Amino acid sequence: MAESGIWRGAQRLIGTPLNLCLCRNVREEPVAERYDLTVLGAGPGGYVAAIRGAQLGLRVAIVEREDVGGVCLNWGCIPTKSLLASAAAFSSARSAEAFGVRVDGASPDVAAMFERKDRVVSKLRAGVGSLLKKRAVDLYTGEGTLGGQGLVEVAGSDGVTTIESDKVILATGSAPLVPSVFPYDGRRVITSREALAMTELPESLLVIGAGAVGLEFAGLYATLGVAVTVVEMLPEILPGEDPSAARLLKAALKKLGIDVRPGTKVESIEVKGGSVVTALADGSAVETAVVLLAMGRRPSIDESGIAASGVAVENGAVRVDDRMETSLDGVYAIGDLVGGWLLAHVASREGIVAASQVAGRDVRMSYAAVPRCTYTHPEVASVGTTEAEAREAGVDLRTGRFPFAASGKATAEGEGHGFVKVLSDGATGRILGGVIVGPRASDLIHELTLAVEARLTVDQVANMIHAHPTLAEAVMEACEAVEGLSVHSL
């Protein structure tokens, strides 16, 4: 049985007994540490779960083989957004004359952009480490593996450490999908991780996969002057998103100079000296300096002893219930490991649910209002039910749409492209979902996310006074448009 909170508090006052000392390198004999909760993986799901567990009074350990923050902070969300911000600054400098500002000789300093990206990542990574430390979460660096009942083994640089734990949360994430037939070498044929480590721009780039990751990298490199081609096997880019949003984004990408080819399957990839030749199913071939594989990710179920533990796996992911508990008693799983929405914010919420359950709180997971964002220019964001899903379910669907071209704030900022679309149930007026394409869509989507989560109606959102001039007025006007009452659009 784990020590009580009172006993742990007394230890802090009078000193930790030798056999419980956290200074593992000075023990005279190996004695397993004991925790209420051990988290395997310190990504956005794992570290959030660890902190919430500590906040709720649990003694928590977290195991990470690389850097805290996981893929999102170190090789995904944060570094890409940092580089996209640099690219946006360069783009703004080039178009500054339209705003009455003359900027001569603007050019991208790619090395400096990547240095800035590294500084941003380092700062945030240090912040996560500080949060864990201040919450008294013990960080073990090494490869964590599920052992026997209640045991976790950590293989680190100084050997193997055994942890005893009442409960375990698996948060080992995912890995890029890399078909074995493709000659992935990390230099000419790369994934997003290698793309974020490059400090020199390739002359040309082929992106395979037109989901959020592929399109963000395509926009980044094209803005910086790289010749970019994007191929997508499915009929349209941004598979699963609103078709009208995908069409508008495709037009914007083409205007940027990107060769966008949906409905195109890759037959083979061959590295030839200093270039890569990609043969396509339509009989054509594309020769580029680099090929970026952006076809999605797969849950890491083959790591950390997960497969050998006997935990139930379904469709390549760990099966969990709405409490995030697996088929093994006391073992929970969160994040990309459980499939579904492979998004950092979903992982964080799942981590909070799992840690709350471990602490005795009955919190359940719901996926009814998950915001989905693509950080291209323009941005694309959506939430809730899609139009296709609503019609397939036989819903009396009513939609309202407001263009940013009719928004005073968007026009003043030179961002008049895009729209807000609201989907509602005609019988009840309840907002079922929404789509935003345009400036700061990833921020604006949260008003509709709240509406979906709280089961608000279009009238309730439309009748709320929105400040003028703001981009958020477009959400109000789209809600009014459901009933044909938008003032500023026809």
C-alpha cells in the first residue's frame, strides 16, 4: 500500500528515510520506489496527467526516454508553429507596401528561423520540467516498460530501476507512418521530425499526404521560395473536413505556387544521387530534392511492453473505456496510443480524465466537441458534426454562412478571404458544429466549441453582443444567417 499523504508530509518535515530516498544513485541496496501513479511518456497527455495527479494528492512518477513535452513540444506542434510564424513575418514584409509600409530587400534567414524555433522549444520544455518539479513529480529518464503486477522497469543510462505503482497511465504516443516499400533514409526521404531539423532549404519538395501536417509544411516551404508539390491519394485535400473549406484552401495553396494533386496515388519512390524520383499512378513522375512523408501516424503499441502485457488492442490502438481504463485493472491509456483524434489537446484532456479517475474522481471522456485546426494560410478550423455526417444521420440540417469579405475587421487587416459556417438542428436550433476558414480560425473556433459542448442554440449565440470591430462578429453573423437574418451579408 502506498504511503498516506500525512506520512509523506511528515517525511518532508523530518527528512526522507534512507530506504525511500529519491537520490537513487546513493542507495546502498536497490529498493523500489513506490508511487500512487506512474505515467509512461511525458508528452502533452502524459505530463498533464502527472501534474493533475499530483494536484489531486497522488505521489506521481513520470518516465520519458527523450525530452519532456513529447513530439508536440519538441518535434511537432510548437516547432512548426514557430517556423510558420517566421514565414508569416517574411510574407508580411513582402506585402507591407499594400499597408503603406515600404520594406526593401526582405529575405528569409532560414538558419536564424530555425535558431528561433529551437529557443522557443527550449523555453517551453524548461517550463514543463519546472512544472513537474514544483508539483513534486519524480522524473525518470529512460525506457519505461510494464513489468509484473504493479511494476514498471526503467532502463536508463545508469542501469535498470524498478518502480512499484498502484496505477499506471500509458502515454507512449505514436510514430510516423512510413511504408516499408518507401526508401526512408532521413535525408532525401524524410518525416516531419527530420524536416524540423533542417537548416537549409531544399530546392524542391514533394509532400505525400495532404492532411494538416503535410499542408502546413507545404505552405511553410512554399512561402520561403521552395518549389512544392503535394500529392494526396484521396479525392480531396484535408480528408474528412468540410469540402468547401478544402476547396478554398486548395485555391490559396495554388496561388502560393504549390502544385496540388488530390486523387493521386504514389507507386514508387527511388533515390537517385542528389534527387528523388516519385512515380505516380497516373503515369507521371515528380523529381525533387526531398520527399516528405506526411501520411499520418500510428499508435506505438509495440513499445513499453504494451503488447506483451496482454492489454486489449483494437484496430491497431489500445482499447479504453470512457474513463480511459484499459482491459487491465489499474492500467490506463491516453493520447495517440488509443487512436481516434491524434491531437495534443485531446491527449491532454484524456490525461486529466485518467488521472482524475486514479484519484477517485468520476470524470468521463467525451469527444462531442473536439476542435480541429490546420495552421495554413488561411487557417482552417472545425468542431462537432460535419455536414456530411448530419445529412447521413437524417438531421433536419440548417446552415448559416458569413464571409470574411463582409467583416470590417478582416478587411481592415487585409484578411478578407474565407468564411464562418454554422451547422444547426432545424428542429431545436441547437448548434451541432461549425467550420471556419480565414484569419485566426484556430482561435475563433472555440466560441463554436463552447456552443457545441454546452448545447447552445443559434439564437443564444446570435443574441450575445459581440464587440465591433472584431473577427468574432463573423460567428454571430453566421448564426443569424441560419434564419436569414445576417445584417452584413446577403
